[in-house]
Amino acid sequence: MAAIFTGQTALVTGAATGIGRATALALTAEGARVWINHRDQHDLANQLVEQITANGGDAWAIEADVSDPAAVAAMFEAIEAHGPLDLLVNNAGVILEKPFLEASEADWAMVLGVDLAGVYRCCRHALARMQPRRSGAIVNVASDLGFLGREQYTAYCTAKAGVIGLTRSLAREFAADGIRVNGVAPGPIATAMVSPEHMSDEWMAKELAIPMARLGTPEEVAAAIVFLLSPQSSYFTGQLLGPNGGSWMGA
């Protein structure tokens, strides 16, 4: 039986570590050719490419800061020079824990520039290419905090709520073009972003109070992403899957 993504090319942003890395591995395991986007993580990205190619897959590292419009444009030009892009996973993200009144304009711009505007830019470039071909699938990585909100994470929660709105709006606009746009809204996941150096003890205590009483794994989120990109989800668009351990059970 052929792998489900044989002959297709994917771009995963923020793919050198965490959820992005797990997603790139899962996609190549199913036959996709994958571009590993990163920002200043050359060694990790190249190590991942080497791991994938050693296992018989195809992958390439490509550096671009998704908060930089020119860098995103150049990235898509470089990818399309090698062939059409079929799948996009917008995973790149940053997080900031700071009281609202202490967060600066620069803090706000930094978080939204990556977590929301970066998703917008990549969607815009991908959709401009997918629409004439009338095919393609996109998965945007949001967060359960985009629904729940959280004190001291206002910029992050705002950006992720924006990603949810963006995902659903694009799904409606491009459905007639044969393009599906879905999202995942993970709960707390065991990545480098969720570590003592980034998160307070209070944050960790709240997250571990979720019904399943543990952090999720990048592989659990990657499985949801792969499903949403695959033909198995051919009647899914504008949907948000929640690998979140029960942290949020809304519709």
C-alpha cells in the first residue's frame, strides 16, 4: 500500500524542534517530501534532515523568520522553484509570560508578529499558489488558550485566538477551490517551550490540573496534524482538533 503523501511536498514552519519536528517526521514516514523551516537553528534543522534522509525520506532545511515579510516571500519562491507545494503546516511560534501592564509594545509586536502575522503570511503565499491548482491542505497550530485565555499570556492568547478566526475564515473562502484549511489547538505539550525557564511554577500547576493530569507529546499533536492533511479528513475544513488532555471541551 502506498504511503498517503507519496508525491506530495510539505512545508512545516518551526520544524527544527518540538511539534514541528514530530510533524516533519510523521509526514516523511508517510511519503511526503518536507521542507524544514527554522530560524537560526541550523544544526538542529540539518540533523533532522540527515535523520529523514538516512531513513529513505526527502527533506531540506530552509531558514526564514516568519515575522519578516521579505524572508517569507523568499522562502516560498525557493520552495516553488523545486516544485509545487501541496501541504502547509504553520507551526512556528513564540510565547511570553508577563503581566499585561508590564508587557511593552515591542513584546506585543514580537509575539503577534510570529504567532499570528507569520501564519497569515505563510497562508497568503501558499494559497496564492494552491488556488490556481485547485488543490492543497493547510493546518494552522493554534492553542487551547486561544479559547480559554490566561492571565499574563495576553499577547499569546490573542494571537492564537486570531489563528482560530483566520483558519475558519480561510476555510470558508477557499473551500470552493478544493483547498482545505484546518487547525489544531493543543493543550500543554512537553516541548522546550514548556520548561521551567519559560514557565512559572503557577503555570505548570494549572496545566497539570487538566483532566488527564499530564503534558501531551509532540507526537500526539503531529498525529492530529497528519490526519487533517490526509485524504482521511477529506470532508473536514474549518475544523479545530484539540489534543489537549481535556483542558478545553468546547464545540
